[in-house]
Amino acid sequence: MKQILFLTQNLYTDTDWQDKFQKLGYEVFCSSRILDDFLSKKNFSLFNYFQYLVFSESISNMNVQRIIKNLEGKNIVLFRIDNEIISSTDSSVEDCQEEVYFLNSRMSISEIRELFSKTHLNEPLLSSNQISKFAAEADYISPRLIGLFFSSLSKKEQEFIRILFDNKITFVQRKDLCKELWVQGASNSTLTQLSQIMGRVKVKLKQFDLSDSLIETHWTKGYALKPALYESLEVFFQDFK
């Protein structure tokens, strides 16, 4: 399966485009966090692992230009979503026009399919699972994916995650978690239930191709979120305040 890296300022305004690409058989990695990191840290190594890069219409021409200038020599095809006619006098995108294929919302699925089929690329450097692992290790987890994971949790499982989130990336002891989750506090019964909650959460992480090591476990310290999971949850919770 071919992979698309979809950069956007707002994950929830581009779901239609994600659906279109997925219907065409592409695996889509959609992220606003990666965009911010590229613009602030200028870390472009992740581009090596994708065949296509799509810029959302929510990204300014200036930022598109900044990223493109750093992609020289990368084996990646660039697409820009833009529903407006690009003016030849707009110097901010003028230099990009020979390098970028333009998409707009008026295009049918078949038109998008044919446009992508005109591009010729080598095979991906990594498999889908390897890309997912790379993204997780590089602290790149789509808040949209985290949102789907969080929504799949039961009420008590969500409470468990929120308690860990409120403590950022520091460990929370089991007895303290029990006090937060149950009126009666820590007991053999609630400690057992806590372990069961942790087990179910780990299973659900794996169901969404996320590593169960994103929640650290220590037999004396308790549980803690890894930075990658904490930061993605932070974006997700902010968007749904």
C-alpha cells in the first residue's frame, strides 16, 4: 500500500480528503503536529519514508514554500489542495508551480486517481508497520488517531487516561489511581480492577496500531504516559474543549 503524508493546520477540516485518499487505497498519515515540527525544528527526515506529500488548503503558501525548499533530492511527489485560481503574480507560490500537482474539491475520485497514477515512484523504503513504528518513535502520533483510540475507551478507561494525562509524564502510583477512580480507594479488589483496565487499554492501543509501551509501567512507581502519547492527547483535548 502506498503512503501519503498529509500536512494540515486543522485535522478536522480535512477529513473528506482523507476519506477520498483512503477510498483510492492509500494509507494516510494526517498530522498538524508534524507540520509544526517541520516549521520550527526543520527536521525533514520523515519525508524519506513517504511516497506522496499533500499540503492542506489550511497551510499558507509561505509555509508550503518553506517546506518545499528543503525537499530537494527527496523521492516524494508533492500535492497542494487549493480551491482558488493561483495568480501568476503571487510570488509566494510561483516558484512551486512546476513541482506541485494541484488538487481541488471539485475533482472527482476518478480525476484524483488519474492524477496520482501519472506519478512514478520507487517502492517505499519501509513497510506500513515500519513507518508506524518510526512515527511513534519520532513522537509523531496523529491526534486524529489518538482521538479514535480515546473514543473507543470505556468511561472508566477514559478516566484512567485523563488522570495520567493530568500528571503529564510523571508516574502515578496505583494506590493514588485507585483513590481517583473509586470511592473506596485502594483495596485488593480495586487494584485488580486497575490492572484489568490497564490491560484493556493496552489491547486497544494495539488495535489502532499504537505501541502499548506508550504507557509506562513500573511495579513500584505505577503508570505514566510517554511524551509522544501525552503531547498527542494534549492536542486532541485542546481541540475538543
